Amino acid sequence: MTLAELSVEYRAHAHALDLRICQLEYLLEHTKNADRRCQLQDRIRMLSAMLREARELAAARKHFSKLGGMYLLGTIVTFAVQFAVSFAAGLLFPEWLMNGDFALLLSMVPMYAIGMPVLIALVRTIPADRVGRRPIRAGSFIAAVVMCFGAVYLTNIIGNIVTTVIGMLKGSGVQNQLLNVTESVSLWMIAFWMVICAPVMEEYVFRKLIVDRTVCYGQGTAVLLSGLMFGLFHGNLNQFVYAFVLGMLLAYLYVKTGNLKITIAIHMMINFMGGLVSSMLMRQIDLDAYLEMAANLDMASMMAFVSENMAGLLAYGVFLIFVFGCLIGGLVLFIVCLARRKFSFARGRIVIPEGKRFRTVALNLGMLLYGIFWIAVIVYQLLA
């Protein structure tokens, strides 16, 4: 069924129900038989409930379509201003594009100063509900942090395996855009943009704005949509896998606590370890050189390398212990929470019937265009 046919079906169903109710009300008004009147009243009540559901589904579909459309429009504006600024800089100051810090500034400043504010203004035109504030215990917060770290590391491994296989199939490697950026810019730039700016902006845009506007249809819907739209926005498969999972975990924390500071704090921790700390460690030791020595079985050079880089290797070893500790600890905590049924999703004030959720939430013009746009970007990045 096409989008046009689906839209017509919703409207036609509601119109047919409304017409039939009017007919039954007319019959009720001109019927004197008590039994017949009771039958007509029961029928009217049933059809009225069906009409309310049909109208709610049509309104829900329109709501999700507008949400997807606004995010797509904000994305296009962001791309446009980034391209315009980079193009102008390339014409006027081409040497800027050769410097990693300047190149990152030319991308980030337009996005955070123009693109994101426009996106926020567009999305804020859509009605929203307020998520209630509830406290979180210190133990629960620590468990959430460990699970988020573990999920990111596990899904990052999965994403890298998938992109490696794709690279082998196409005959050339898939570029890791995040790694390319962190290797070409200064640590101060990583700290400012990745550890401070990105978590604050992304949590507001992809947690608060999305969840507040979809939680009325159920916490599960809000959590899934927040994670999916967040993952797609990264524009590459390496980051999509872990951003999707992390986005859902952070959205779950937000719907349960209503406290965006909690999700921002965890997001900052993850970016601090994955962006800043890992970059600092990688710059202290040349692992590529060591791996080349190992491949050539050059034991003397390997021993000299270890001796010269002992401090860096020890720090890197501590980091790997942290990663594997989070992997194991997060997995154990996740299994325990599942076994004890700690994860729960409250129904929204508007209930989308089973069997109609996917096409109501996803099969609408705005959401489909948003998804198609970002999937095309991801596929292009894989094949480039």
C-alpha cells in the first residue's frame, strides 16, 4: 500500500464511520421500539469508539510525519550552511581546509550556531508533553553508567566488524569518520566539541525534543524513535550501531527520570573516554609501528619499542581493562535487569492498537523521508 493509499484509507475510514453514526442517530431519533432503540444506542457507542480510534490514528500519523519532516528540514538547513561556509572558506582561505582544527570549526560552528537552532525552532512548533521528574538512586545511576559504557563498547565492536566485512566485499576499506576526525584535530578541540558541546546539544535535540513529543503514545515508542533518529543522524554505519543503542538507553533513562542532566552527564562520560582519553593514549604510542614489527617478527625492535613506550603501554592496558570491565559488567547487569524485569514501558495516554503501530509511526511521509535521506548518506559513505 502506498503512502497516498494509506492516507486515504485513514480518512475514508473515519468519514465512513462518521456517516454511519449520523444515519444511526437519525434512526434512533425516529424509532419508538425500546429494544430497537437499545440496539441502536449500543451500535452508536461502538462506532463512536471506532471513530475516535480512527481519528486518533490519523492525528498520530500526521504528528509523526510532521516530526520527521521537521528533523529532515533541520538537517537540510544544517547541511546547507555547513556547505556554504566550507565552500566560501575554500575560495577565500583554502589553507584553512588543510588544518584539522579549522576544518572542524568550519563544520561545527555553522551546525551549532545556525543549523541546530533552526531545527530546534522547527520541532518546537509541534505540541509536546512534559515528562515527570523522578529521582534516581546513586546505585541505579552507577548501574546505568556501566550498562551504557558496556553497550557502547559492544556495539562499537559489532559495527566495526560489519564495516570490515563490507570493506572486504567491496575491495577497499570503509572510512571511520570519527577516527579520522579525532586523529586530525587537537585534544582541546575534542574536549570542547565532543565532550562538552555535543552531549548537551544532542541530548536536548534527540532526547528531550523527541521524547517529549512522542511519550504520549507510550514510553516504548518514544525510546525506540529517539534511538533510531539519533543513530541515523550520525550518517555512517560505524557510529549508527552504537549511537542507536546508546540513544535508546539514554531515552529510557530520560522517560523514567525526566532529568536531562542525567543523560547529558552519561553522554559526556562516554565521549570523554571514547573521544578524549582514547585519543590521548593513541597519540602516546605508535601501535601501527609496533604491529609492523610484530608482523616482521623483529623481536629486538619490539623490545626496544616496549622499553621506550612503557608508560603509554601501561596506560593503554589500564584503558583496555576498563573497556573489558564495562563490557562484562554491563552485560551482567543487563541480564540481571532483564531477569528481574526491571525494564518496563508505560503506556501513553494515546494508545496505538497493535498491528497499526509501525505504519502509524514509521510509514508516513515525514519519517520515511528522514529515514531515506540518512540511509542514503550512510550507503554513500560505505561505498565511497
